[in-house]
Amino acid sequence: MVLAKKIYYGRFANFIILPFNNKYIFLYNKKDKLSHWFTIFISIFQLLNFALFLYYLDSIFHVTQRSTTPFSYMITLGVLIAFFFSKLILHLCNAFVFNIQGAISEFLFKKISYFNYSSLVMFIANILLTYIVKDSKIVIYISVLLIITINTLGWVTAIRNHQKLITNNFFYFILYLCTLEIAPLVLLGDYFKD
């Protein structure tokens, strides 16, 4: 994240105020938005933080019956990376099949931007859980609530901006929600449950 802030300070300044102002989305929702180095750096930061957050969540709540070791962090990180890229590839393939690359690319950029922003909450939670209040369930609860709020705000913004496309293709939108949004989360949850 430090590298992204140092190299792309203007982008970072707009990114920091994302939930309060959509300036970041409107300014940088252009060509190569998903493959821009700023997005890549922040996505790497997000994956590392999310894996650590899940590691702490598992160690505090004992979600899985496995022991929490540094190796389990690496497994969680590997599963998250595979999940993230497979979902991204499925979205892009879906866009190609239905010939809506532009709309899906914009939607993915918005969704990834808000998810990347929620990694800042995870980062603060990880610092708190590592150094200040170890094994604090309150920190986990507040962090999960903030992460859900930030991502819901992103979803609402994205749906509101693509309302015409969604209403014209409502059946495909429901199919999209079930296959590419809800089903992967259920599968991932089932994996971590076992």
C-alpha cells in the first residue's frame, strides 16, 4: 500500500475518500482500469490483509477445527488468490459471451475498488488484533460490520449506476447474482467449514 501511495499519490488521495465521494470511480473508470498498477498493488494489499483477517477470525472463533499455524495462513492466502482470480476470469468470460465487456469491466472496477477499500478496515483490525487487543471479538464484530457496510455501499452504487442495464436484462442479472456472486461465497464458506 505504501508503494501505491508513493507512486500514485493522486489516485490514492481520491481512493481514501471513496465511500464519501465517488470521484475516484468517475476519474479512473477508464481504459485499463483493472490492470492499472495502482489497482494491482491495492488488490495485493487487500488479499494479504483479508487472509490475515480470516486467520485471526479462525483463531479467535475456531471456525475450522484445524490448528492455526503460519502454514494455515498460507493456505488461506492461496485459496483467496485462487478464488479472486477464478471469479475475475468468470466475470470477464461472462462479459465476452454476452458481449457486454464495457459494462462488466466498469462494474468489476467499482466492486473491486470498494472491496479494496474495505481492506483498509481489515488492515486496522489486523494491527489491533496483532499488537493492541489480541483475541478481541469486539474488534472482529466491528470490522465485519464495517466491511459489510462498505461493500454494500459499493453494490448499491454499482446497481444504481447500471439500473437501466439491469432492468432491461433482469433475468440475466438474477442468474448472475446466483452463479457468480452467491454460489462462490457458499462454496468458499463450505471449504473453510470443512
